[in-house]
Amino acid sequence: MTASLDIIIVNWNAGVQLCDCLESINTVNRDGFELSRVVVVDNASRDWSANGLEYRRLPLSIIRNKENRGFAPACNQGAKGSMADYLLFLNPDTRLFADSLCKPINFMEKPANEYIGICGVRMQEESGKMMTSCAHFPNLRLMFSEMTGLYRLSPKLFKRHFLAESECTQSMEIDQVIGSFFLVRKSIFVALHGFDERFFVYYEEVDFSLRAKQKGFTSYFLSEVSIFHRGGGITEQVKSIRLFYSLRSKIIYGFKNFPYLHAIALALLTFSIELMARVVRSAINLSFSQFLETIGAYKRLVIYFIGRGFRWK
């Protein structure tokens, strides 16, 4: 029986990138699988990027939200009711190459790989240079290393969250693949009740990968398969808000998955060491805009947690 695939794309002001992404899907090699649906979930875009898509030569459906529901909720929304064997969560700032779908699905379909629940591929820039494609599961030590830059001073003692280019030269089991191309077995997605919607954006795929691992399903990086990924993507438009959501999701992730004292330490370090490091970095770079973005993000973070009575989860 041929495997089936649904592709879910969450759009927010992606502009022409969304059209380019859809056109690339239309040209891929479909040997070994059936493309059942392509679902675009539009989170109240204001740039008309989700208009005029209905006539594209794809099994396309569009869900239009009246407000920005966030990435994780929109992914769950797009996956709801899927009858496919696999779900691919794909960023609108990506473009697929000819074998970007058939090779990962054929790999997952091999009986020897039934324990692999999630598959990711190599992400590259227009020039062909490899981008961040996979990562370690974060813990307090790793996050402290990221905040302070200790991984740069002593990479043997301190790991960073994202694997370096030199660490991703071959296919292998890993902790987590980057969510820009996130191929998952639908049965596992259903069993785990999808992405945790407390993560408005960022860390939702980290949390999902960890939960899958705890259920006995690993993530796999397939280095011989590539996609183009612009990087930074749509959130470049709102850097302060992007930083706010990243910091918030990190704290939520800590309180969900770390020992309680480690989660408390992470929150304190985020509001002290990391804030100081970001302010110093903006001073070194002579970037007043970077300073304002940092202060704006932390202001939002304080207001958010005060509003919740400092309930972190």
C-alpha cells in the first residue's frame, strides 16, 4: 500500500515566499507516496499572501484564522482530521527540491525504521551552504552555556543547543530536528495529542520530540536530502516580539520538562545573566535598535508573567 502524506504550512505574512513554497511542492518527485492534502493555515496575515492560492495545481485547502493563533495551535488545526500516514510541517520560507519528499518517506517506510517517529533533512542557503538542521535536547547547563557564550570559549566542556555544521555531515539519530521541515508519523502525532499549544511559537517541536523520545520513538537526520530554507523567516519583521516569544517558550519548556529547581534557576538566569549579556552585546555592537528590542521583549515578558501571577506553566 502506498504511503500518504499531508503537508501543513502555517502562514503569517509570508509574502511571495508562500507561493514559491507551494510551487516547489508541485514539482517534487512523488514516487512511493501519495500527496493527500496541502493545508495552509493563515494566521490573520495582513499582506494578502494567502489570497489567490485556490487555483494552484495541488490538493490545497486553506484555513483562515481571524487572529494569529500561534504556530503550535495552527499546526494542530491543520492536522485535525488527517487520514494520511505522515504529516509534514513545513515553513512557508522553504522550497523543496525534487527528492525532498520521496526519499524521507521511503526511508521511514522501511520496516527496519519503524522506531523512527520524526525525520528531518539538510537545510541550506541559496548558495548551498548548510544551515542549522538539528539540535540537542536543552537542559540547564546547555541553556546557561547559550546565555553566556561559554560554548564558544570551551566547546568540549559546554555544548550548544544547535549542532554545528561539522556535526551534521552524515545521517544519524539525533535528539531533535528543526521544525522548518518536520516529518512525523501521523499515528505518533495523534498519540501525543499534537503540539503543546502553550508554546505560541518556538520550542513546540523540541517539546514534541522529547515526548516522542519518551514513548520510544527517535528523531532522525537524513543528511543526503536537502531543502532550501531562507532562515529568520517571517519573524524578522518583529524582532522584539520574536525574542519575547522565544524567552517565554524557553521558560515554559523548563517548567514543563526540567526538575523544579532547575526550572526556577532557568527563569532567574533568563531575567539576570541573559538580560545582562544581551544588553552588553548591543553596546559592543553599538546597536541602539538591538538594545530597544531587548528591553521591549523583557518588558513584555514581565507583563506576561505578572498577569499570570507568576504561574510559569
